[in-house]
Amino acid sequence: MARRSHPTTEFEALHWTQGRRYVAGLDEVGRGAWAGPVVAAAVVLNPAAIPEGIRDSKQLTPLQRKRLAHQIEVAAYGIGLGVVEANIIDRTNILEATRRAMQQALAKLPLKPDALLVDALELPAVEIPQQAIVQGDVRSVSIAAASIVAKVYRDQLMERLDACYPVYGFARHKGYGTAYHQRQLDLWGPSPIHRLTFRGVGPRPLKRNR
């Protein structure tokens, strides 16, 4: 499937034309990180006030994401965020944790959606009409908006966690598996917010005094 240059309202419009006013896009950020939570966002856009320039968050610079996140927060009918921490990810698995984060995000919306557009996942526990869309963050503007909101929130969270665990450089890599992150893990071992079940992390002896 060819990647689009930008998402459209194609999927949303199918619901809007059938009288489903509140269509929520859902996406997650941090699924592949070695440390920190997985964060999901649910965004219900107002079709009359969709900010210009919404893209998959990975296609935007940090400044563009922050600007768009603010515009989405101002213009949307509602936004919800869900956060599932590393210890829960280790206790279950990342797929289940991602679903939990999405369910939390839905529960925190200020309104009940009429339909859901979800990036690549189905939510069996949620009794709302839903559609799992492969590459949803580059195809659906609502899912792309959710990816932006989730990314900005998680990045800010990892920057705050950097102050708590400064040796790992979370502000630099946001918990993902970079070469620098690997070197710091080799030196210091995992922190309380690392995902011990992820390959590349795992429990290891501390080497601070060598």
C-alpha cells in the first residue's frame, strides 16, 4: 500500500454522512520504547474546525507537533489520554498495554463517541462501532491528530522523567533503543521505568563502581 502524503477525512466522512457526529481517532506512542509508558490519545475532531497541516506525528518536527497539538486541543470536540506504565507492560504484554491505554483515553473523553477509528488495532472490550485502519496515522486525519497529541504528551513526560533518572538521557531519545541508551544501560543497569521484558533491556548487574 502506497503511503499518502497526508491524511484525509475519507473515513470520518463515512460516519458523518450517516449522522454519527462524534468520531474518535485513536493512536498510541511509545510502543517500541525500552523505557517509560505507552501513551494513547483519543481525539474527536470538529469537522468545521480541523487545523491545517495535520500529519502522522513522525512526519513532523517537534515544534510543528507542539503547535498542532495546541490547535487540536483548542478546536476538537474532545481529547482523552491514557497512560500505561512500564511495570504493567512487563506484567501483561505491549499489545494488551496498548489496548488498555486506548481504553483509558476513551474513558477520559468528555463525550461518548459514536464511532472509533483505530490505528491498526481492534478493541474487543469496547462496545462502540469501530474500524481498525492499517497505516491509520497516514490515512485518517483523526488518527493522525491522536498521534500528534499522544507524541507531544509522552515526549514531555519523558523530559520530566529525565530529571528523575538523568544518567539515561531520556530527554534525548525518549526511552527508545538508541546506541547512547544502550551504553547507559550497560553502565547503570535498568531503572524503575525500564521495560525489563523487552529485548535489549533485561535485568543486568549494576556496574557503577567498576
